Amino acid sequence: MNTLQVDLGTRSYPIYIGQNLLRQSNLIAPHIQSKQVLIVTNETVAPLYLNKVINTLDDFEIKTVILPDGEQYKNLIVLNQIFDTLLRQHFNRQTTLIALGGGVVGDMTGFAAACYQRGVDFIQIPTTLLAQVDSSVGGKTGVNHSLGKNMIGAFYQPKSVLIDTETLKTLDNRQFSAGLAEVIKYGLINDLEFFEWLETNMTILLKQDSQALSFAIARSCQNKADIVAEDEKESGKRALLNLGHTFGHAIETGAGYGKYLHGEAIAIGIKLAAQFSALLGWLDDSTVSRIINLLAKADLPTEIPKELTGSQMLELMQVDKKVIDGKIRLVLMQDLGKSVVTDQFDIQELTVFLQEFGE
């Protein structure tokens, strides 16, 4: 087992990474302060792992909420299922919520924990690669709105993150590849050595070689933990973690939540960020090709949806958390392993660029 730490002073917490951790109560129970526990999961994950976690925590009074599975259900209406259970079961301020599932479950459970009685504890047990390397770490919680992704939420840190790599064995190939988009992102923003490792090891990573997989998860989590410790609420450096996300979120919203997996949309967004960086003269063509080739090697899509026009993309990108005073800010690349958050580009250049790729 590998244990990392997210250093946030009194709100610091561990990330446990290893095999068969769901059965180890000593990694979960110490982070629960009372007998009341609500496990939130979804229809796909519940038959696979819910009983395993319940049996591990047999000393606690456990209730469950099983949500429908899919990005299209990450909204305020479905979120109320969690609040309904908490209130009907008379859960108090010492209760602990456990998010058992992928990024949607984690985001919604964390947001519910942040809101219920103005804040109760929660634990992340991510079961998808994307959630393990990204969304479960760092305390971003929330839901989607029809006009914008993740625009309603809160920064709220978990008490711990438990990453059992065995859960990835039940993940289909498409979901696994979607998680690799976020893994690749870390190499691009500030870890050239990791990017080069991914170029060499992507084939065995796709085969879920245990050693390669553990390394990639730990390296990704460490990259994110370091950035979150430096900038918890995204006032500066943390925005780099959004490489490809302004483009990607526009694709997810415009195409309809659920058509593209989050990681698939981010892969397309990373490609667009690389190409726009090249248009600004920051990347050469060979570097852009390396980025696109690695995305393709990870079995990720890179083509913008035909149904989205450039003008639609631009409108959707203006509903983004990084927009300040009406100016779109993008995470762009100056080199491999060197990204920046910037609004130093001509909006007309961006408009023409999007029209070229979206119409």
C-alpha cells in the first residue's frame, strides 16, 4: 500500500492506494466519528462493492442511497435523494457520508456533505480510474446545470480517500481510457518526466499491468495533492488542473450530458488546447503530434463533435469558472510539462479557430 498526504493544515487527509483495501476497516473506521454512516453509490457500483463495504464496517449503523448511473443525473433534483434519506433517518452533525463510485457519485456526495447541516464529514472511495486520479482528490464537489457543467458546488475536503485498484478490474475499456485523459493531463501541465513515461508505458497501462497502474495513480495523485496544498480554492496555480476542461466542458454541455464521458471530452479539449497553443506560436507541430499520438494510444477520441458549431462552443465556453470580467481564460501549453493560465490571446483568433474545427 502507498499512502500520500494532502497537506492542508488541520484539514489534511491521507490517500491510501493499494489492492483489496475495501476489506480493511482500519483504513476507513478511524475517519468516522460516530455510528451514523450513509453510503452513497449508484446502480452500477452497488451490486459490485456495496456489500463489501457494509461488511467491512459492521460496527456502524449504515444506511444507503443508490443513485441512477450517469452524468445526466448529476443535478439538484437527484441530489435531493441524498438529503431526503439523511433527514428521514434523522442523521445528525456527527454523521459520515461515504462516496462509493465514480466522479459523479463523489462530486454529489461531497456536495451533499458540504450542505447538510452546514457541513458533515465524508470519505471518498473512488471506483473508476478518472475518480481515483482526479475528482476524488482536492475537495471539488458539485452538480451540473443545463447551462454549464459543475457551476453549482463547493470546495469541501474529504476526511480520507481510499483507492482500491482492484475495483478497476470491473471497469470497461471505455471508462478506463476516459480516466487516462486526466493521467495524461498531469504530464502536460508540470511533469515532463511523467509524460515521457506514459509515452513508453501506455500499452502496458491499457492492459492494467499492476505495477504500471499503481505508479500512474500514485504519480497523478501526488501531482494533484501538491497543487491543491499550494492553492486549495483555485485562486492561482490550481487552475492549471483544468487543462482541456474549458473546451471539454463546453463539449459535454453542448452534446448533452452523458453522450461523452468526462475524460473523453477532456481528451478532445486537450487536443484543442494543444492546437490553439501552436496557433499562438507556443508549441511546434511535432510537439502537438506527440500529444495527439499519446491520446490516440490511450484509445481516446480527439475529434470535436460534428453537431457543435464554433459559435456554440464559444458561447458555452463563456459559462466557465475561469471567466473573469467577461474574458475567457484558457489553460494553454508553452511546452511539454509547462502550462499556463492565460487570457492573452485575441478572442477573434479563438473564434476563427473554433469555427475551423467545429463547422
